[in-house]
Amino acid sequence: MFWNKVAFAYDFFENTYNGKVYANTGKTVAEQIDTTDEVLECACGTGAISVYIAPKCKHLTATDFSPKMLKQTEKKLRRFNNVEIRPLDMTKIDYPDNSFDKVVAGNVIHLLDNPVAAISELVRVCKPGEKVVIPTYINIYSNGKESVLVKIFEKTGANFKKQFDIESYKAFFKNAGYKNVEYHLVEGKMPCAVAVITKNV
């Protein structure tokens, strides 16, 4: 699996190439978290966003499909006593409906065969009136070209199913039927658009 192979070097690469956005995405997501929240994070990767969520919430369940990514997350979060780390396939979330106050999935929907179905799962396990937070890198620039980082990842085995600029990102959620969405843009070398869906009551 590609993500197992790159887990040991992922943080170094991200911090070197896009460090400002890498850190500020976590801070932007954490602004959506309340101290009473039970949070599910899917596709947590190496825990780059998790380390900002954990200090803010009541409890964080940090999950990923890659065992080696989870090992990196475990190292980062070992100082927190309100965190559970476990493997999970975000396309088949094994929690009941309305289980979490906030649900987070960072930089993953562009890698999925059926991202709309995956988002439906995220919304399913979120409580009514609460939020699903989905940060995604903006890989396509205004001139229509891909970012250098995408090209590097693709050469090493990553498979990007979709790529977005900010307008196509907004259109993606609109076309999927989500109307109550706000967006925050984290500026930098490769920006990150944070979509925040409020689940209907």
C-alpha cells in the first residue's frame, strides 16, 4: 500500500514543501471543535490534524486505513489521555447513526473511487445539527496546472481520482446535494480548502 510506504517520511515531506498550510489546516479544523465534543477523525494519516483536535475536544477517535500511518499518529498523540487510535475504512464506518458531535476527514476525498458515498457515511455518523469538517488540498491552480506535489506523489504511486480548484470544490458539494456548507481557505504554496457541512436537524 502506497500510504504504508510513505508514512515514515510523510511529515518531513509535507513540512518541507508546504509546512505553513500543513500546520494551519490543523488550526483551522480545531476552530470547529468544542470542549464537549466527541470527535471521529477518518483518514487521520500521521496525525497532523489530530494533534490540534485532541487538546480541544472531550474525546477523539483517530482512524486510518494504513497501519503504518496510525503508528505515526500514535507517536504524536501519546501525551493525550482522551484519544483512541484504531484502524477504520471510512467508506464503511462501523459506528451507529448520530454517534459523534464532529466528524473530520482531511485530504482524502480526492483519493476515493466514490467520494460522495464516503461523505454520506461521514454525515450519517454525525449528530443532527453538528458538523462534518473536510479539508482538501487545492491541487489545480488558476492556470489549470497541477501542483508539483501531486506530480511527485503520483510518480511514487499515489492515485488521485479527483483534483480541485476552489470553485470546483464548492461545486462538488453542491452537486452532491449539500447546501449548508461553509468554506475556509488556508493559504500557502498548495492551499487547503476546509468544507464545513452542518448536518440537518
